[in-house]
Amino acid sequence: MPLNVPVTITLPPLDRSYTVHTDRQRWSADQLATVPDGRDFMERAVRRGVREAALSCAYAQFTPAVIVTDPHPDGSVTMTGRVLCDNKDCHTAAQRHHLDAAEAIEAKAAAEWAFEKDLGLAPGGLRERSLFARMSIGIILTAVGTAMSTYDYQRPDNLSGNSLSAVFGQQADKMCNLLAYPTLAAGALTVLFALISHIATDRTSKEG
Ligand SMILES: [Zn+2]
């Protein structure tokens, strides 16, 4: 199944567009047995499939596809070839294609592969990064909350009670006292939920 998958990575500070030029084939044991060096023959067919998917892409024509081989118990083999391309025209063209159900599954796998290849992280690394992003937001909220609760306006002795800046300072102090605890609580909860959801997904992925 030759396919071009548009992938956009929007995780800060990255915002990059890619296309995964890909082909996935499954050959039965019989098909593999009809030629000598069945898997090598199959691999060449998959590489050819990737190039055919990306006919208008010079990069994909000259870049060797990354091959993943999955043997099955019945002797059949699934092979996936992928090239990660950052050409804008490829991305635009790939976005115009409407994926069917089978292609959507391949597109999801291709997108995950592109994320990991782009970020240069081991599987699961992306999740670590989003945990870090959520925890940072929580820590910033907590810090703002703490700053608000410690802010205490001291009216200078040399100012009269009706001075505009004194009134402003007192109002700001009241406002900070009012907002400090909700902000602190929101910050603490954000950190807490980030950790809980991280532990939950960690457990799910280990079970699965
Ligand atoms: Zn391309």
C-alpha cells in the first residue's frame, strides 16, 4: 500500500511539517518461496513502492527507505518502508489525499514513526516531553500563586490615605489575596494531574 502521509509536529518549540513517503506489503510464505532470497526480493519491491508513492519527490527517489520487517507465525512477512521528507510541496500534495480506513492505520503508524525520528527520542520520549510541558505550566501557576500570596502592599507613611497610588496598592493587595489561593491550587492540581495521567498511561502501556 503506497502512501504519502502528511505529519505536522506542533509541540513547542517545534512546529514542522513533514511527509512520510511509505509502502507496506505483506507477502505469504508461498509468495516468498517463489523467488530465491525471498525477503531481499520483497525488500526491493517495498523500496520500489516507496519511490512510486513519491514519484514527484526527488528526495525520496534518492534516499534509501528505512525498512521494518515483521514476520508472522504463518510464515508470511509484513515489510514497511519509509522516507521522512520535509519538502513543502510533498506536504501540500499529501494533505489533499483523503485516507481510507486501512490507510488511516498506516498513517497513524507513520506519524508516530516521524515524531520519534524527528525528536530523536526513544519510544515513549514524546510522552515524557508532554508531561514536562504540563508540569511546567503547573509550576508557573504555582509560582504566580505564591508571588500573589506574598505580595503585601505597605502604604508609605508620607502618603495621605486618599493618594491614588495608595488606593491602587491596596486594591492590588486585596486582589492578590483573593486570587493567590485559587492560582496556587490550580498550579498544584495541574502538576498533580499531569503526574497521575502519566502514571496511568505508563501502566496502560505496560499492560498493553
Ligand atoms: Zn517528498
